[in-house]
Amino acid sequence: MIYLDNAATTPPDPAVLDTFNKVYESFWANPHSLHRPGERAEQLLEQARTQVCDVLGGRDHRAVFTSGATESNNLALKGIAALYQQRGKHIISTNSEHPSVENVLCWLEGEGFHVTRLLVGVEGHVTADQVQGALTDSTILVSTMFVNNESGAINPVGDIARVLSQHQALYHVDAAQGIGKLPFSLVDIPVDLVSISAHKFFGLKGSGVLILRERQAIEPQLLGGGQEFGLRSGTVDVPRAAAMAKALRLAINDLPAKLAGVTSLNQILRDGLAELSGLVCNSPQSASPYILNYSVYGIKPETLLQGLSQSEIYISTVSACSSKTAEPSSAILALTGDEARAQNSIRFSLSHRTTLLDIERFLEVFAATLDKLR
Amino acid sequence: MQYDGIIATFGEIFLKGKNRNRFIDTILRMVKRQLEEFDTIRIRRTHANLNVELNGTDPDPVIAKLSKVFGIQRFQLYTYCESDIDAIKETALAVVNALDDDGKRIKITVTRGHKQFPLKSPEVARIVGQYIAKNSNVPLDIMNPDLKVKVQIQKARSFIVSKEVSGPGGLPIGINGTSLLMLSGGLDSPVAGYLMMKRGLGIEGLHFDSPPYTSPRARQKVFDLAEKLAHYMPTGKMVVHIVPFTALQKAIFEVVPESYGITIMRRMMYRISERVAQRRGCALISNGESLGQVASQTPQSMLTINSVITMPVIRPVACMDKIEIMAIARVIDTHDISIRPYEDCCTVFVPKSPSTAPTFKRCEQCESRFDWAALVDACAEGVMSETVEAGHPVRIDADTSDEICALL
């Protein structure tokens, strides 16, 4: 099997699963119980929380465990909007966000908020100048993704954070496709809120984090027993929190070497695909090497995907989160401005476990499949 | 803008006579320990201050570290240049152009330690000021400046100080001996400990532990607080004594009327504290009592409680409002630990209506009902001592810690 759909999800690392199982066996108590087993579970939970922040350089930040990046994005956007609506009702984002941001923005518009969606440029990202230009006195929040899930385009989050350091608006970054893959440190990139998802870096599904500044208040979206500093009620899933901390540590471990490996495979893949006809690359050279997006002509992406599946090669058409709808890829439409290209886009997403052999074999089968099906 | 270094100036230790050198040596040792992790930094001692040469290190984390060294009054961030008028005016221009806050009106002041320098201080100030006025938009205001840019001309080179930050003040720890701090785990006692250290005293903690009435988490709290306080100690370590208080506490609440329970308990705690303090060579006891805060902290209560011992008891937060205490707790990072909601020995048996004006006579009556002396002995002898090191929190259940490390 050649798995090139790592942006949709990754398989859990056996070491992470092992942690999850062991924690469920010996730390299953409620971390808020006052007895000894509860104490042990709490100790583990807090250690996991500290580790997540430490790994990301978050000296002034804390981590709230959630069910995934979708929940983190919902909590960040709705929570900040509700809290600061007295200051203003203006939010800035981009026109190629993930649905878990875009749909929340649409909902907020229904609640009376005004959303400016900055248009991404030819490289697929927005610029700090665009953000600067869109800021008004009533802007309370800016939300951009770190790495686009379809094109791999990288937003200049550090530059945007620096622009916003002079403004009241908070900066939220959906880093689901970036953290664990690209270097990211809150020391250099002082953003206010960050959404993370474990299953994008060999962790577990149903496991996310919202990083926020230590003293940042936020309107909770789940009310109940006041767990997670009152920001996210519900008995905390300690095993999943531990698995998150472990997966993140393993992902960051030796990151430069992993990134270099993926970068070189990305180039080989680009070079190989450049030799084929009826294929155009949508991912800018400056994009994350983990994601490569192409448009194919003369064949439906879905057909190609099924054809490759027969040879146990797995890719995706539009992002898995929106593939149930027949809509064209919004990110690719935003990037290229070309409806046909957006309709016909396919995505290959790599991981540090992808091998040169995988890529070579893929290129061979891909060329043959294209020939056969066209 | 890159600052070349930080001058740390000393405060009131300059009022001291023969001991001054000892004080400065103590500060220097502390500074070296705090800055261990920064490889490129060089520390020079001059007769009047310490010069921390940054060599490219970001000044903010350095100042954060040095803010834990009592005895430093001010941090002056400087850029240096050759002791030459052209170099001084060029550097001063670059420095004021790079100031963070636009629109700040500045004034150039000059001190000339190097008396052989060909120009006098007012002349240098005038030349530099005029040069800045001509070559930049930075507003100058000699009468009401927002910021004084200080040019200090020395023989080897000159310093241009363009930013000043307050230091922690106080006196270097160790010069005044050691105090035993009664450390309950609440907000007040760590702040009291901090203020004792600020006056140059080392501290050792004393905690009364009453399992099963108090949970291990309460003890953990005390160790975590001690870890925060240890950062200020010259050794980076703080000793915490844990008193096994259960038997005595039970005896008190069996024989003493409810309204006098806390008073008698505090009297016992003072007796035990004095015993431990004497054994440890501490000349003082300190605690977080604040006037009027709870029943045992009225003047009348303090009188009846304090009278059982002769050692001086210093109460640094006695006259502070809770808000002021909390503000310091935030600065020293103990606030969030102190507010963890676990019972300690002072909260577990709180009566509905404690006496706010206990009398000696009734105290003596209460104490005549049981053999407290033997129980006090047992507490003082049964103390367990633990050394808590800055940056290395003590976990009361190290087994679990190891288990957790392996899992994460």
C-alpha cells in the first residue's frame, strides 16, 4: 500500500497507542476526584498539558484539551467573538479557510458580525500587509490557517502576529496541517490562539488542543462541571490527552531531518509529475512540502482516485472534510481563480514515513493509470 | 535595537560601611548563578555596580532572571562606543532613532567618569543634543523630558543608557541570617517569605501536616510554593520542614471548646516553630498573618498566641490589604498554586464562631486539660525535612512521576 493521504489523517503511532492503552489501564480515574487514583490522573493530565505547551515554546500559554481542531476552532472563534462583541464586531479571515473556520464565520455573520475574507494571492496565502489594511477599530479577531489543507500554501503567521501585536485584535491560527510538520514556536510566532489536531501527526482521532494565552478569557461553548479552567466542561479524557502530548513530542523530535526528507521527496514527485501531460500543479513552490495539489484534465478526479485504489495507492480529491459534497475545491478556486482547475483537483499528501520507493512506484503506477483511464 | 549590555546598580547597600564588599560579593554570586544558562554573557564587577555584557543575548530574559536577585535597584540598558566625541554622537543618534516609543521627548545627560576626556559634560550634552536635533526627528526637551538618555564617559569606552527598568530592590539574601517561615499553603505566607528574603534573610519553610484531615495535595502545594521561593535563594534551594501534626490537632479538638480551638492550635504551632527555629539556628520566625484577616489575627489573638514564645515573630504582610498581597503573589508566581482548593490544617477545623478576643486565663484553663508538652515534643522531634530546588519541583509521589515520564 502507498498512502498519500496523510493530510486527511495519519495512522496512530504504535508508541502513542501504547501510551493510550497504558493510561486507560492505570490512570483511568477522574482527574478531578480527590482520592489517590484521581490525584494520579490529575498529575498525568497536568504533565501532559505542560508538555504540549513546552514543546511549542508556549511560556505564557496554556493548553485546553478538546475533541479535535474543529472543536478548537469553534471554541476559539465563537468564544472570542462572544466575549469581545462589545469592543467590536469585525473579524478578519481569508477566503480559503477550512470549513470548521469558514462555517463558523458564516454563523457569526448570522449573529451580526462582519467578516472580511482576505483574498489569497498567487502563492495561495495572504500577507501581513493585507491584514494591516483590513484592520479597523472594531476588529476583535483575525483567524488564518497556518498551512492550507488543500494547496499546502503557508500563511506568514509570524508577520501577521507582529502586525497584530500593535492592535487589540487577537490572532487565532488553525495549525492543524502545520504543527508537527513544520517548525513552529510560540516564542518566535506570538499568536494568541492555536488549534491543533493529533491525528494529523500520528496521534489519535478525537484529540485536539486549543492553545491560548495564560490569562486569556474565552466564552465557553460547553457548560458543565467547569473542567479545563472552565473553558471546556466535561470529564477530561486523560488517556487521549496523554496520547496527544506523546504524539506531539514524537512529531517534533528530529523535525528538521524529517522535513528535509519530505522536501526532497516532494521535489522528486513534482519533477516526475511535470513530465506527464494534462496535469497542472496548483501548489506553489513555497508551499508546505507535505501537500501537493494538481488538477487533471481529461479524466474525473474521482475516477482516477478509484483507479489508483485498485493498485492500493491512496490519494484524495478535495479535502476529506468536504469530499461528500460535489462542490469544487474552494481553496484551489481561491488560489487559481479557475473553476475547472478547482473541479479537477487531486491532492497527494506525504509524511516523513513516505519513502523514495513509494514515490517511484507511485509515479510509475500513476502514469500507467492515467494512460489506461483517459 | 540591540543593547550591548545591562548595568545593574545597587540600592541601599551603599549606605552600609565595611560590609559593602561582602554584600556585593553575595549579589555577584547570585547573578552568576541566575545567568548560568546564558553562555555568551560576561559579568564584570566595577566599584559601583555590575556590568552584564550581553554579547548578542536578548536582554528581556536576562532581566527576568536578575529580577530575582535582591540588592539590585535598577537595570540600565546600554549601547557602548569608543570614548570619542564623534563615536558618541553617532551612537547616540542611532540609539535615539531606534527607541521603541515614537514621540517621546528626550534629554541627553552626560556624566564624565574619565576626567581626562577633552570635553566637559555640559559640552558633550550640547554637542550630542544638537547633532540629534539636526539629524533626526526625535523631539528634544531639556525642561520636561519623557526619557533621559544618559551618556556615561569612561576611560576605556562610553555607555549610552537609553532604557531603565526597576530592579527588585532589597538586600542580598544571607547577610541577615535565616528566618523560619510558617508556610500553610495559602496566599499570604509565600508573600511573607518573599518579603523576608527581600530584606536579606534566607528562609526555611515549616508546614503542619495533618493526614488524613489534610490531603497529600496540600503538602504538594507547599513543595510547589517552596520551589517558586527557592528561585530567590542564593543557593537556589529552600528547606521545608513538615511537622506531623495529626495527633496534637486531634487532642486539641477533643478537649478544647470549639471557640478556642484555633487559638490553642496556633499557640501549639508557635511553640513547635520556636523549637524547630532554635534547632535550625534561625533567629526569627515569620508568617503570613495579616491584621484583622481572620479570628486568630486580631491584636488580642496575636497577643495570647504570641506570648507562648520569646523569639521575635515578623509578619511582613500584617498591614497589607488582600489585594496588595495577591498582586505580589502574582509577581512571584505563587498565586495560582496558593489558590488550589485543598484543605490545610488551618481550614479543616474552622469553628463556626471562633473567639476574636481570647484571654490568657481561658487559654491556660484549656491547656491544663491535656498533656500538650509531650505532643509538642513529638511534633518537634518528628519533623521531616526536604530540600526543594529551583526548577526541580518535588513530587510527593515520585513513583507516579517516573511512571508518567515513561508514558509521555
